[in-house]
Amino acid sequence: MLRVGLSGGVASGKSTVAALLAARGAAVRDADVLVAELYGPDTPCTRAIAGRFGPGVLARDGGVDRRALGAVVLADAEARRWLEALVHPAVRSLIATWLEGLCATHPASEVAVVEAALLVETGAWRDYDRLVVVSAPLELRRQRARAAGWDPEVLERVVAAQLGEAEREAVADYVIVNHGGRDALATAVERLWTRLREDAAAAGSGRLLVPRRPALKLG
């Protein structure tokens, strides 16, 4: 099974791309959903976070209040590194289990996509056969995020904690350039899907997939 990492900066449109790929038949998993599971009430991860940062980062149900936790770690690089060291390995383990299950039950020519914001920052992009990066100019991403209700200060802290577009694109196999409307994005994803199906067929037949450098830009 072709394992595809899907990443991009805040408000780049990667969730929309993930949904469009799912509609075309890809198996899709959102790493953010896995984080939400890890942050549930009385999980080992939640207990460790409460022990490190105190009860102020917990919600009423006993799970992690992600907004409160974000306010702490985005302002403290050491705290952010501690949290990443706790959460990222757990997420990668859950993703590996999911992919193993798919490989055991689906044809080798299928496509599995994992959507995650920090694949490049964490080095986890190397776990995948192909890396897709969704890219858009920073100011456009700021506009989208503010329109979606992001607090401007929180947004800037998130932007500062993420790599720039050029750094993500440098290790990508495919780049979806998302600076147009929904129709343009859908056309780019259709082109991407054709390429991914070709890659999956090649991998399924035993051919070695070499990295695409520079990345193929779509859209």
C-alpha cells in the first residue's frame, strides 16, 4: 500500500485536500484526531500533561483543554519540546498500527494518506513513500485563519512554530499550490490522485519509488 504523508502550514488547505482524496478512494487518517484521542479523560498522555502543567490545562470532563495547553506551550519553547516528545511518538505508533492494519486487509495498489501539520518539523515525513505538501502564501493563510476565527496572537505563535513553505517543499514529492478557489484546488487534487495511483501501481508491482526532487508542483 502506498503510504502518503500530507502536510502544510496552518490554513494551507490540507484538510480540504485530505477530504478530496478520501472522496476519490484514498484511506485517510487525520493525526489531529489521534491527538484528540490521546488527550481524552484519564489517558496516560493526559495524566502526564496534567502532572507537568497542572489542572489549569484540563477541561471539565478531565481531558486536555487544547486551547489552554496551547497558550502555555506556544509561549514556552522548552514546554513545547517536552509536549512534542510526549505526543509525537504516541501518534506515530497509532499511525503505524493503522497502516499495518490496512496493509493486511487491502490490495498493495491502494493509497493511504496521513494528514499531519508537523510531518516535516518532526522528521516523520521519512515514514512515507510520498510526501504531499499543500502550499499557499503566508498572508493568504493568515487571512483564511482569521476568517475561520483564529485569535491573531495565537495564529502568529503557530506560524512561528512551523517551518516556512520553502523548507516543506524542499522535501516534498508533490506540492499542491492552493492560492485559488475550490475548483482550482479540486483540479489540482485530481492531477495529484492520478500521480498517486500511478505510484501505488508501481509500488504494488515491486518497483522502487525514488524521491521526486524537485517536487512536482500541481495547481
